Amino acid sequence: MKEMVDAQNTNCPFEFNLDAKTFKVGDLVSYRVPEAFQDMPFVGELLEVHEDYVILCHYGESEGEIKRMRGTREDRPAVSKADALGD
């Protein structure tokens, strides 16, 4: 990913939905795993959207290896360490 941003191209290569009120399946979101990585951003894709939580996967996982994670329904969803890392 580091190669995607350089001195000539400083724009983020992803377009995130950062408004939890408008989340829909297929949106890319910036999610976090506070128990393990504080506020470090990760790229996720929404698989399900519910009233008070979302189900997402890490963006770019191959179809047969998608790991579903439950996240909070907020502008940058929080995912548990257990869901993200399998701990």
C-alpha cells in the first residue's frame, strides 16, 4: 500500500464511507481494532448492516478466505481483537 501513495500522488487510494447513518452492503470503511492496535486504520468491506452493528471483512481477502467480523455501527467501526486476530 505504501507504493500507492507518493510525493506526486498523496491521495488515499480508497474511498471510504465515514457516515454510519448511510452504511450499506459493499461500502468500504476504515475500521479499527482498539484492543490490539489502538486507532490504527484498516480497510474493511461491509457484508451486512444492522441497526446497531455491522458485519465486515478485511478488504482484499479472497472469496474463499473471507473472515467475517462484527463491528460497532459508528463512523469507524471497532472490531474485537478476537474477531480480527482469532485470539
